[in-house]
Amino acid sequence: NKVVETLDGRFRLLIHGMTLHGAERIRNDDGTLAIGPPEPTTYYYSGGALADGIDAIRQARGGLKRVAVAGLGTGSIACQRQPGEEWSFYEIDREVAKIAADVTKFRFLATCAPDAPIVIGDARLTLAAASGTFDLIILDAFSSDAVPVHLLTREAIASYFERLAPGGVLLFH
């Protein structure tokens, strides 16, 4: 896992292998420091497919109470959380969790979900052991260029469905 800044100094990135796991704007186009809440700039940007999917699920269910996210990256998806929703993150890599929680690197978690727990361990196992159910489970636990097949087995999918509330949704990235 590497945290780097773009050559123009406008963005900070989390990279693992050849995969970009998130980016935060740290400077505006004119070079001034970016202030205010961070905006997701990669997969979870507002108006993007994943953000729209979350919004569609929220609307179809009349809101969300509990959300589980398998895979943390920079934590940018936390900025899709709405007031009153309880989000939990499941991350296998302690270093990724440490990076995402470090406000000197990325501000998504601290700004958008400062009270959200981060559960360290294999999401297949930690989600299965979670108490209660979730209205939405987002599976985004992919590292570098590899898809961890054990997260996609019939048994794993069945265990995710066991953690869903009635009418709950499993959303894959």
C-alpha cells in the first residue's frame, strides 16, 4: 500500500499494486488548499454508478438503518452515509485501516463517518459473526488486480444473505 500525491499536487492517492483504492483532492486547480468536506473523486463520487446504486436502494427501502461495507480503501464511500444511518466497515488489512483513519492522509472517515467502527479481519468471517442484520451490504473488498475468490463462493454469498434484513440488498463493486 502506497500513499502518493499526484505530480501537480492536487490529489492524494492510495495505491496497491496497479489498483487505485481512492483519491482525495488536497488542492484546488489554482493551487489553494482544498477546504470543506472531502468529496469522493473515484468510484463513489456523487452521480456515479455506485453512489446512484446506494441512493436507489435507500429510496426503494424508504431509508437505510444499518450498512456494512466490506473493504475500506481510503474510506471515501463513508461520504455516501446519510444522517441517522449506522455504517460499519470490514477490512482485512490493518495498514489500510490505519491509513484511512489518519486525517493527515485522508479525511473521508473523520469527516463523514467518525463514529463508524472498523472491524479488522476477513470480511467473509467477520460479517458472518456480526450481530444483527443490515439493510445494505456493500462488497468492495478487492486488492490489487486480484479478486479474492473466497469472498465470492456460494457459501460466502449465502452467509452475506443471512446477515441481510428482510428486503436487504447485497451490492457488489
